[in-house]
Amino acid sequence: MNKTDTAVAVRVSRNTLFGNLGLSAGKLIVGLLAHSGALVSDAVHSLSDVLAAVIVIFSVRLAGKKADREHPYGHERLECVCGVILSVILLITGLLIGYRAIETIRAGGTVEIPGLAALIAAIVSIVVKELMYHYTAGAAKRIRSTALKAEAWHHRSDALSSVGSFAGILGARLGLPWADAAASLIICLFIVKVAVDIFRESVTGVLDTACDEPTQTRMREVILSQPGVMAVDLLNTRLFGNRMFVDVEISADGSQSLESAHHIAENVHDAIEQNFGTVKHCMVHVNPFSPEQDGEKTEDPPSD
């Protein structure tokens, strides 16, 4: 992540941090005064987004550091580590909300009917959190940030959490005293699902996972379109945080000079980096073309 992208991620996280602080405080106060357990649970969820924003700011600053002797491939994977941490925080938050909801239902549901202020606060929360989601998700897509994407889904889960709060509060006010606690339980299930999804995506970024098949197909087409390339012998890709490393073996005329073969390899290298913006490093190896080869040759990565 370059300095510009880092600055964007920090600015977005800082803005949403202050927004979540105000929103959490407002929902907590209204939830307590209006006797709404669902809104209090929603406030706790928003408060977890404050911690998420702090973690994102910390992680993107570290991920943006240049490669050094101890980390020659850079620090981008720290964003994935951040995603894992955020997913765990989200999971714990969801389980605590679910536990409280179950205890409330076992005790006989909502004792006091939530006030109208709780209903209004839930509507305000839905609108604000959905705006935060689009604001953060847009930035995450623009700078290809895993951590920022995870934070965006925190906002989206909070918006849907507020929808559940609204439904529960409305139900309780219409004569269904258990509806407020039931809404909290539904919120819990949704938060847990989002946490698991974020965890899976983050772990994929930590492991040396290959990029998707359509990207590899496009990459082969770009390589074969370069002058002098007669076949693609091997194409290995691996995700490294929000960036990609590429290893390519191509075949070229074996009777040409070393300088000519080197020029072909440079063209392939430049074409890959120009056509695929997430590629951080591309290594190209040239093999002499064998008459037995027919068209494009592809091989599976060597087994360990």
C-alpha cells in the first residue's frame, strides 16, 4: 500500500471512528432511557466499530511501510491479520448480544415497553450506518484494502443490526413484549455470520492462495499476446495481503540471442504489471521452445 492509499484508509477510518462514537453514545443513552434492550445491544455493536477503526488505522500504517531487510516482501499481510482480529471482535460481540437476548427471553421477555425515542433512534442509526458502509466500501474498493473492506462490513452489519432493533422495538410497542429480545437474538446470528465470512477472507489473504481462475486466464492471454512468446509453460500466482505475486515460465525461440530473450521477458514483465494493478512483483523465466509443444502449454504447480 503506497502513501496515498494509506492516507485514504486512515482518513476514512478516522472519520467513521468519530461518527461511531457519537452514534454509540446516542443509542446507548436512548436505549437505557427508553427501556430497549435491542437498542442497547445495537449501541454495543456500534462501539465495537470504534475499536475496529482504531485497529484499521494502526494496521494500514504498518502495512504501508516499505520493505526492509527483515520483511523483504513488504508488510501488506498485516492488513489480513487486522481482518482476523476484527472478525474475532465481531464474533465475541455477536455472541454476547445473543447470550443477553436468550437470558431476557428465558426471564419472560421485555419487562417495559420501549419508548418512541428508541424507535426514532433505530431509524437514524440505519441511515447513518448505511451511509458509513458505502463511504468505507467505496474507499476499500478504490485502494484494494482488505482491512478497510472488513471495517465496511462492520458498518453494514451494524445497519442491519439497527433494522433488527427497529423491528423488535416496533413489535414490543405493538403488544409483543418478547419481540425486542428476539430482535437482539436475530442480530446476534447475523453478526456471527459476517464475522465468519470476514475471518475466511482474511485467512485466505494470509495463506499463499492463488488468484481466481478468470484472472489467471486473462493473464495467460496477455502473456501470449507479447511478441516472441511461443507458449506459457508455467503460471503461478499467490495473494499477499491485497497484492499479488506472479511467477511465469514462457517458451521462446531457443536459437535467438540472450539479449533478445531477455527483451521478451521484460515485455512480459511490464505487460503483467501494467494490466494487473494488484501485482506487486512478477518473475519471468524463459525456456527454449520445444518442437513437441503445441500452442499454449500449462503445467500444474509442482507438489511439495
